[in-house]
Amino acid sequence: MNIIKVKNYDEMSKRAAFIVASQVSIKEDSVLGLATGSTPIGTYKQIINMYNDKLIDFKNITTYNLDEYYDLSEENEQSYRYFMNQNLFNHINIDKKNTFVPNGKAENPEKECKRYDSLVEKSGNIDLQVLGIGSNAHIGFNEPDDKFAKGTHLVDLKQETIDANARFFKSKEEVPKKAISMGMKNIMAAKKVILLASGENKAQAIKSTIEGPINPLVPASILQLHPDVTFILDEEAASRLDK
């Protein structure tokens, strides 16, 4: 486990973008696992800047997103497919046929989950997985539970997660109550993982993840078992760590 502490959100974003760029440069057909939410937006902006400066090339890159809201179409402005297009894919030379996000409108979500797992496995698994973390320590939409979810699955979102996501919607009633999320198997099978966290509201989740026991009630704590995981934390997110 590698812990990188930086001063602020901008520094976190730059360090994360550098790691992504290094992966893309070293292996031009890398498979990237990507996250959504407010945390990685700065990282994606930095990546776009590097692309515009002709420092990186995405033409042979494949991406898999962690999750998607259930029952939102990809045209919905709050869908994660829309988010990825607006915040990254539309601004780089990636082939969108090689960018994968779970189908939130799948009529048979169980079948969609199996399809998504199969796609990731056929790609040879993920070379670099980018993660954020929820205030309840969820990664992807793997919520606190009595067990770790193995494969991609349909999740009932916790009220805490729904409340946290309400800021992106016009009202709380519009926030989806379910999502399709990669499980821990694909995340843990990634060759390298970076987890980004910014802000005091993530501090307890980070402390429990890094210093607490491995416990499915703290989903991100499973990363203690990953052979190559790097936490990039700003001062506030790292503020409760013992060292």
C-alpha cells in the first residue's frame, strides 16, 4: 500500500492524472477502469490538457466504468455515460466503441451484470483502476453490507449515498435508488489501483479503510489486500490518519 499525501484537490488531481498518463504511455492498449462523481473531474481535466499538449494518445485505449444508475438512459444528463462523455471522452481521441459503461436501461439487469463481467474478463482485466470513495467507504456502488459483492450486481443504494448524490438532481425524489456496479472481483483483479479522496467528509472513511480491519461494512477496506494500491489524499482527507 502506497499513501501519497498532497496539499489540496488540485495537487491530488495532477498526481492522479500523471499516473494515468504514465500507464497510457507505457502500454498504448491499456485497459483503464474509470470512476465518476465530483472527485475525478479535476483528474480528467488534467488528462485532457495533456492530450491537447500531445503528450498522450488514447486511440488504442479501452475503458470500463465502475457503475451506472439503474433506469437512467445514457442520454440523461445525470447518467454516468453522459458524465464520461462530457468530462473526458468527447475531448480525447478515444474510440467510444471501446468505452464501456453498464446499461442502466437493461430490461434484465442480472443478464447485463453477467455480460459486463464477461467483457472485462475478455479484455484481460483492468490495467489501472481509478477509484473515488464515498463517505460511507463505498467504492463503485459497493455499499456497506454483511459481505463483499463478488461480481457486477444491481445495488440498492444506501440513504446516505442517495442524500450525497441529491446535489446533482433537481430534487431528492429524482435520485435513483438503484445502480449497477462492478463488484470487488473486477476491482481486485486490476493490476494497479489508485484511490482519490479529497475533503474532510472523506477523512473517516479513509481512516477506516487504511487503518481499520478488513470489513464489508467498510467496503474499501478490501483494498488492504491488493498488491499494488496507491491512495492519493489531500490534507483534509488524510487528517485522521495516525501517521
